[in-house]
Amino acid sequence: QVQLVESGGGLVQPGGSLRLSCAASRFTFSSTVMSWYRQAPGKERELVAAIASNGGKTNYADSVKGRFTISRDNAKNTVYLQMNSLKPEDTAVYYCNKWPIPFASWGQGTQVTVSS
């Protein structure tokens, strides 16, 4: 069974930064396009960012362009999301998964709360 373990969330003030990590196992991580998703209360899960298997190409939702950076370390089977200039509307549970068709099994996610 695929395993995805997200970490790094927390409470941060508007304008602050966080770095999320996702440790992946039980699939061929280095050949898989990975992405970060988020789900805010009462809203559907949405794609935040995606990264090619070799890290050579990235894509971002318009709402996070210029503020978030996705990266990966294939030697560590880990994908990261650096989040800067955080806004209250970034508050959500953040998940990693593959893209474009996610695994059926999701991790527990990591809560990000942006509030003063």
C-alpha cells in the first residue's frame, strides 16, 4: 500500500512562511509526477502545485504563483512545498499525492492555519 506522510504545518501569521514535507514510500517515487493539494473547510480539494518526476518542470495554481515553490529530492523520496507570504485564505489541510490521477490512498495531511 502506498504511503504518504505529510508534515511541517502549523499556525503562522499573515506574511509568514512554512515548509511542508511529504515522505513517500511503496511506489517508484523517482518516476512519478508529484503534487500538493489542499482542502479548506467546506471546500473541495484543489491542486496547489505539481512537479515533474525529475524536478525539471513545475506548475502552480494561480492563487499561489510567486509565493509557493514545490521541489523534490528523489534520493529521499520526499517532496516539499515552500510557502512564503502566507495569507489567511491559504488556511487548509495540505496533502501530497501523484498527479494527474491521485492514488486512492491519501495521507493524513498537515494543517496550515494563517491567522493573526
